[in-house]
Amino acid sequence: QVQLVESGGGFVQPGGSLRLSCGASGSILRIDSMGWYRQAPGQQREVVAYIRYGGDTIYQESVKGRFIISRDSAKNTVSLQMNNLKPEDTAVYYCYSALTTMDFVYEEHWGQGTQVTVSS
């Protein structure tokens, strides 16, 4: 019943910027955390950044100072502004959310993934 829908991504040259957005819909009582993971070919999925219910943010070390995560709690959306992109940022980016449903059930959900390619 809960769905995460992503938008953004694409192709950009090194040093460029992209913005990812993700919206959660369905029977949601509360978003406990929401953020982004990524998976490059042949690599394991890794956390990029996420924001907790209280507003504190967590970033992977390699993206600190370049990526900014933000949210709109009223709309259950999260965005990731990616600046100064590098070829090593190339991956499929997945939106993730841990949430509590209207039935007071804790659930984890993933988006379908969006490709980010950084290349000259």
C-alpha cells in the first residue's frame, strides 16, 4: 500500500549537479527515516544520505560537502541535491524509507531506482 516514487537522475559531466526527489504515498502514519542509497555495477548497495524523524542527517563520508538532503515532512518527500558530481558517483540511486503505517506497523520500502551517470 505504501509506494515510493523517484524522479530526477540522468547524465551529467563531472562537476555538474543533479537533483533527486522521492515521494512516499499510501497508508502512512509517520516517516521514521527517509533517504538515498546507491549501487554501482558489481558493488554492494551503500547508503548515501538519510534524514531521521527528528531532522538529523547522516551522510556517507565521500559525499559530505557536495550532497545535501532535505525533506518536506508535510508532503512525505525527500530530495537530494548533488553538486560537484564525480565519475565515482555513477550508480543507480534508490530512495529508501522506514515508516510506521496507519495500522501501527513498522515497514521499510524502496523506490524503483534511478540512474545517475557522471562522465565526460
